[in-house]
Amino acid sequence: MDDSPAPPGAASRAGALLRYHAPFLVAFGLLNGAAVLAHSRFARPLGLEGQLTDHFLWLGYDLALVYLWGLVCVARAPGPSAEAPPAERRRASLRQRLRLGTLLAVGVVGLLTSEVGLRITHRYATWMEVNGRGYVSPYADEDAEEVLALEPNAVTAFEQPEFDYEVRTNAEGLWDDAHPLEKPADEYRVVALGDSFTMGQGAPFEQTWLQVLERSLAATARSKRVRVISGGVAGSDPVYCVRLFEERLLKYDPDLVLLVVNEDDLGDLIARGGFERFLPEGGVAFRDPPAMERVFASSHLLRGMLMHHFGYDHYVLRPAEREARDEEALGLMVEAAQRLQALGGHRVLVVIMPLRYQIYPHAGDTLRLWELDLAGRLRAAGVESYDLRPFLRAAIPEARVDDHFWPLDRHFKPEGYALFAAGVEQRLAEVPGFPAPR
């Protein structure tokens, strides 16, 4: 007669698993809640989205710890003695495999839940990801061109989740009307260089700030007619602006060149480098990405952990690394302005533009162009600049800032571009030689 103990049933196995893991699930759940509440209370207001993000991030930590502890418990669980019958040893081995399998399933499901949750809240997402285009490396140069512009004489569109505006390019591959090369004696020409903000992303063509500016200047009789020529290209940076001006816009003989810069340009210069990106044999080569970028591209959970706890930014740089790269990028901005100034008899004015969050910044928001004193560096280099931030702060109440920007796309709405044009027009009146009202 077989006197060995009866094999444990499913209820008994479930009870054992619960006794192993329930205390730790409860403890880590309480830790999660306490951490999120403390962060919400003592850091900065997170709102519902921020609190959800922190919960998902801590869920990943909780499950990782529970999973590791469970593995330890299972590994240390006593097994049958060597004298136990083979049937009992098989049952013990099966129980251990079931425990390990349960832990693995819980861990995988939990981590996937955390990953999906972070992707939904977009807390650590890039601009491309927020706007539904997936991760795109800022260091990618496979399709980089020596002159950054759109296809000439083509019709495309800004196809964003929040808007869809038609884009018609001229012969230079720019979102602008055609302009004659020959400049009449009674005409003053302004060329504006910059990225998507200068191009006017977020508004129909007639409501971009350059079009609004030209119409406003034409509404007043002046000693000369003012023609405004767009050199704005989405994704551009000051180094690319210089190349575009040399190759396609210098021939229009401008009297004034506006170089519009913002904090996004710092990141572009960090990833792409300076004028050495243009290879002697032709083509373009950006800087090599940090090895850790693979983690950023593959997992929002790992990205969040690295950014939240180790200070990495979206260019995969630690704070000390970013500080050194910012210094280099500021130097490239100044160099680009100086090169533009050396290309002809025109004046150069650098317009320093704030991003949405920089108009009324909160704790943790960066103001690198101001903290690193770009205006002072330009002045020391003999280049004029205009800080648009004070004008926008005076024109937009803090409670109304979001009315002037698209929430996801983050570019100006037409109302914001109208203020952009008004601020620049106010500064143009101070430029020596600019056509004065009659």
C-alpha cells in the first residue's frame, strides 16, 4: 500500500503561491502609492497624465522586485528528500516549474502593461512619437541632404493629427511665393532663415508669420516696399540655414537676414555637429549616436527609468555631457550668424524664440538659450539679436498660452504666429536703414 502524501491540489498550489508573494505585492503596492503621492505633493503638479505615468513607471519597478524575490523564494523552497519516491519528486519538480512559469507570466504581463501605459501617456515620448510617427533617431543621417529643403515646385502637406495644411513649394524648394532675382531700387528685402517655426508649421500659408509680417508692413506707406522671403524649412538648424542661404537665397540680394533660433536647434546641433557634417567628397555625416540610444528606441519603460533616475535626455546624454554639448552648440549658433554676416553687405539679426513652455516656465523646464546667454555671446561676436520672449510674455497672459500653440504638435497656431509677426515688426523698426513709414 502506498503511504506517500496525496499530491497537492490546484487550490493548495494557489494558496502556496499566494503565501509566497502576496505580502510583497502589498508592500510594493503601498510603496508605489506613497512614492507617487509624495512626488505629486512635493515635486511639481503632475496632473492626471503625470500621475498615471508615475504609476506605470513604479509598476515596472514593483514587478521587477516582486519577480526577483519570487525567484529567490522558489529557488530556496525545500524540495523532497533523496529518499522520497520518484512520483513525489516528479510532483515537486512540476510544482516548482509551475511557480516559475507563474512568476514569468506575471512579470511579462506586468512589464508589458507598464510599457503600454507609458506609451499611451507619452510622458517620455519624442515629438515624433507624440505625433504618431514612431521613434526617429536625431542622429540618423541616411537621407540627409547637403541643402535641406523640400522638393521644388511640388505640393505636399503638413499631415499632423491636429491639422492638415497644404504646402506648395517654389523653385527653391521653399514654402513661399516665387520672387524675382532682380531687386528694384525701391525695394528692401528681408530673408528669414530657420526651422519649422519660420516655415510656419501649424498655420495655412496666408497665416504664417512671414506672410502676416509682409502684409502688415505693406499696409503702411514706406520709403521702400518691403519684400519678405522665406527660408524656413522643417527640421533645419543654423548650420543648414547657412548652407541654404549660400546655395539658394544669397542671389536674391537681401538687405536684412533674420536667423530664427530656438532651443530645439541646440539638440539638432548636438546630434548633427557643425559645418564638418558636410563631407569634402560630398554628402553629409552626423555624429555617432550613443550606444544607449538602442534602449531609448526599444522601450519606453527603460527610457523612463534612465531619464527619471539618471537624468538622461532625449539625445541620450547625462547632465554633465549635455552641459558640455550645449556650450559647443551655442558656439556653432554664433559661428553660423557670423558666417551669414560675412556673406555679403546685408545686416544679420538673430531672433531668439521661446518654445511654448519657455514663455512661462515651471520647475524643471529648461531655458538654456537664456541661461547660457546667447544674446551676450552674439553681441560679443558683433551680431545683433532680438529676444522675442519678453514680447510674447507681455502679449499672452499665462492662462492663455495654450490658446496660441497646438497641444501635440507644439507649433504656433495662427494666433501665435500673428503675435510672432507683431514682435518681429516692432524690432524691425529699430534696424538702421529699415524703410520708415512716410
